Amino acid sequence: MKWILFCLSFLLMLAGCRDKPTAEAQDAFLANTRPDSVVLENGLGTVYLRVPRTYDTLFAWTSYSDCDGCDDIRYRFQSRKLPVYRESGFVHRFPIDSVNQLTIIHNTFFKTGIQSTKPHTTRLHDSLLNRWHQEVTKEKAAKKTDLLFGSFDTLEHINGRDFGIKAFWRFDSLRLLHINDFEASTDKLRFVYTLRTRQNDSTARHFQRDALRLLRTIRIRPGR
């Protein structure tokens, strides 16, 4: 019965993600957010967006890779109450839990402003979401843990730009861990919303829907 309830909850979540929210629901949600902006390195431009009020910390760093031109710059919003983690390199371990964050990512190779409205097609090994999907598939095949998971992908035109969207959700019953990833990409930029929690609260249940609502607030002013 527990699995049936989880499946029904997930299907309802997907339906909510694909529908435009009513003005009243959107206003109620945005009341718990705040406006912010990120000035991107290399003159790429400025990102204007709304983030949850709990995202009271912003920091940036360079994630170095083992191939030429693969390094990227990352900007992360999260709560100051949660551990700060700066992943770097092609191979690294993700935190198990206590993760609720937004990471904006672009390659260090880009030196010109963001102009195109076409979705940026990320390489498979560059996608945090695809890494998690590969890991889950391997775990499930090896039967190391009891997994319930789902995913979807779509395209959406937001504030004059096309975004490719991929979402992935799973419940790990061995670790009692709720895992949510929501990744959107447009020209030169990726926006990755991530949640790892043991709490089955409203934040976990509505994470995909709320990430989409936050994504719809993003506006990008091109740089030079």
C-alpha cells in the first residue's frame, strides 16, 4: 500500500509540473521567495530570479576537470544551516542528505554573452542529473537497495528563452532518503535544483512542482 501511495503522489506531482499554475497559487508560492541576481563570470550576463527565503547563502567556485575546456564555474544558493559542499573534478561523491540547493553552471570556455534562445544540449557526462540516473540504474540492476523512482523531460519557453527540462525523483527505502533532481538548460547555462532529505514533508513532496515555478521566474540579461 505504501508503494501505491508513493506512485499516486508522483503521478499527481508530474501533472502539477506540466500545468501552468493559477495566478493565486503562484502568488501564494512566491510570497515565500525573494528576488536575487547573479552576475556571471567572463561577461556572460546577469541572471535575475527568485529563490526560497531559506536560500540565504550564495557562493561560487570553479569545478576543475581532467580534460581541456571542461572546467566550469558554479554558483550555488542554499541555506547557511546546511553543510557547504564544493564538488570538483569528474569523479566526486555527492552528500548523502541535508541538501537543498540551486546550482547555476556554465563552462569557463565561454567568453561571450548569452544570446541564443535555443536549449543548451549538455553532454551526457556533464549532466548531474544523468550521473544520478546512471547510478540508480546500476543500483537497481544490482539489487543493492529497494528503489522507487521516476523521471520526465520536456521543453518550455520561459521569458523569451527555450529551456530543456529534465526531472528525476526517487525514494531509497534502504536509506529512507527522498532524492529529487530538476535540471533546466538554455544557451550556455544550466540550472540544477537538488534535494536530498529524510523528511517526507511538503518540500519533498512538491519539490519538482516548486522548482518549475522558480524556473519560470528566471530572466537573463545578456552580457557583452
